[in-house]
Amino acid sequence: MGKQRVLSGVQPTGNLHLGNYLGAIRNWVEYQSKYENYLFIADLHAITVPHNPKTLVTNTYTLAALYLACGLDLKHSNIFVQSHVSAHCELTWLLNCIIPLNWLKDMIQFKEKAIKQGENVSVGLLDYPVLMAADILLYQVDKVPVGEDQKQHLELTRNIANRFNNEFANNNEYILKSPDPLIGKKGARIMSLTDGTKKMSKSDLSDLSRINLLDSVDDIAKKIKRCKTDPIIGLTFDNAERPECHNLLTLYMLLSGKSKEKVIDECQDMSWGKFKPLLTEISIAALKPIQEKYQQIMANQDYLESILHDGSEKARDIAQETLKKVKVAMGYSTPL
């Protein structure tokens, strides 16, 4: 048997931060040799909320370069741009026509974001989970890396696959494979620097809430110096009344590579005044090789474009094969 296929994507909106890296990308790098990986830049998802057309392409290249700078190896991972594979949009429409509207209205993320956007909420935001399902189902993947906030979307994808197969597949054979979740390592959920109860996010209005992978040394130092703490001396994990303390210790543990037990022993009697410079030093050291590799890749635009071109062609071959099966099952004639 060949390797199982894994697919994941990140939107080219804003800068990737430590939450993205420690919660997702670093896990991809660690297990990439075990799987056949398809990693895409989700630029179609990026326009479900108001966006800046002038920066969309730039952000796409930046994200692709950061994928590579973080250690994704083209021997194991295929990187492509979502909008370069038209089958994503075509399958989304076909799936739209077979699923109930209430499946989408019940999605938690839509409810939360719709409240923020009010009357300006788009149909695209409502339909976002169907596009996500199409992204996954096109590539007949075995596993999808998911965090807590994406579990409902993956379950919807599984429901759509099962509904389609029940309606259109013959002889109990599946046309669309129902994927399983690939759960990352426990402890990789990184919270905001300004509120330890909220996940670190690109959409947070305050840049002080996150450390971006391309932040300068001065910016990293400033953000850690200003991050929210408490007046208690002595640092501990897993205290519900000290979420910021737990978050910053987790950051230190993951970036330093030390065990939880060693971090507890090292930091249990520390003051914030002593710990923050330590976290700053570790953060700068961890991001330095990523930033250096990123600069090298961005300096060779032809190389980057060739990677995305080849990646999209490879993805297109698989996606079109799945799309053809779907269309034939739904009664469409195959193109001449």
C-alpha cells in the first residue's frame, strides 16, 4: 500500500504567526515523510470577507515561501494555489445543489462571523464550508489536519461525502472518500498575547496579540515586553486563573524544545521580569532560520513561481479525475 494522502490549506490573509506555525505547519513538517501531502494556499477562501485585491497575490507568494522556509520538503509535499485549480469552484457548485441549506446555517463560525459583518455578510461566507468540503473531497484524501475550530467543518465534509455516495454511487462503492481527522500534538494551541483565553489569530485587530513569523527582532521584543501577565511571582502551567501564564510557558516549551517538566523546574520561581527576556531570546532564535530561508526564496521569484506552477498541475490532474467521476455520476456527459 502507498502512503495515505493528507490535505490542508491556509488563507493568504495577514501574516503567519507562531500559532499557525506551532499549531499546524511544524506538525506538517514533522510528519510529512509519512504521508503524501497536498498543501494549498486558500485564496478563494480569503475573499469570503472584505479583502484588499492589491495584496492578494503578494500574500499568496509570501505564504508559499513561508511554507518552504518552515521546512516543507517538495519530495513529500505538493504546494499549490487553490484558485489555479478550477475544479474547486465547479465541485462546490455541484455539492451546493445536493445539501440542505440548514446544514450551513447551523455552522458555528458562520453565526459568529455573520454577527460581526451584519447586513454586509456575503453568500460566500455562508457557503465557505462547502468550498472547504470540495477542497478536501477533490483529492480523495485519507486525513485532514484539524484544530478544535475546524472539527465541525470536517464533520460536514464527511456528511456531504456520505450523502453524495448514497445518492449517486452504485454497488456500495464510494465516489467521494470520507476523510478522517488528523489531530495534532496536544499543547500546540497558542493563545493571544493580549488575552490568554482567546486563540492567537491573524484577524485580531491588534498586532500586539501575536508574534508573526516575519517580525523583526525589535518587534518580537516589544510584543513580549507588552504582553499580558499577572502580578504573581512563580510561573505555572494549567492554572485556569492564570491563562496568560500557561500560554507563555507553552510558547517557551515549544520553541525551546524542552520538556514540560524541565520548564516547570526552570521557571517555577521566576518573576516575569526574568522570564520575558528569556522568552524573547528563544523566540528570536527560533524564527531566525525561518526568516533567513524565506529571504532566500523570495529573492528567486522564478523558482517560487515554478514550484506553484508544478504544484497546481499535479493537483489539477487529481482534481479533474474526481470531478469527472462526480459529473458522470450526476448524469453529465463527459467533455469531448
